[in-house]
Amino acid sequence: MPRFSIIIPCYNAVNTIKETLDSLQAQTFTDFEVICINDGSTDKTRNILEGYKDESDMSIILLNQENQGVSVARNNGLAAAQGEWIMFLDADDAYHPDCLRIANDAIEGN
């Protein structure tokens, strides 16, 4: 079981999703899985996600669904999550490289 499950709903995120995934690839704490939910994108978001999954050493789960909105996408990500802790990240955001290490240190300290 990974320490963290990072859930990323994606809809037409072709211009931003690579930077988002790069920020996870750069994490100093590596016990996590990434769950990307492609919410019926009509651009090349799905292709980018599939390519990143194939080329990355991260544990990436890719779910594809018809467009149902961000809430349904997050809930589907939650259903697939295996992590001890859940974190959310939007497809146009990025985590600082120490984000997961700091979160884990906070958990361990309490």
C-alpha cells in the first residue's frame, strides 16, 4: 500500500498536465501512486497521460470516463485509490518537490 494516493482529474489539460506530472516525478518522497482520471477530454490529454504512464517509473493508474465533471472524476479516483492518505492535485497545478516529504513528516510527527 502506498503512503499517498494523488488524484488528478483531467479535462482538456494538454497545455498543463505534463508540468503537473513532472512535479510529481520530482518529489523527494517517492512512496505514492498517481491516479489520473481523463474526464472525456477532446484534446490530446489522454495521449499525454498514456505516454507519461508508459515512460515514467511512477506508479500511475489511468482511468478514462465520459465527461461527467470534476466531482465524479474525483470520486472515481477515490474508488481506485490504494494509498493510506489521499491528496488531490488539479491538472493545471504543481507540487513543490518536497510537498509529500513535508506532508509525511507532519503525519509522522502527530
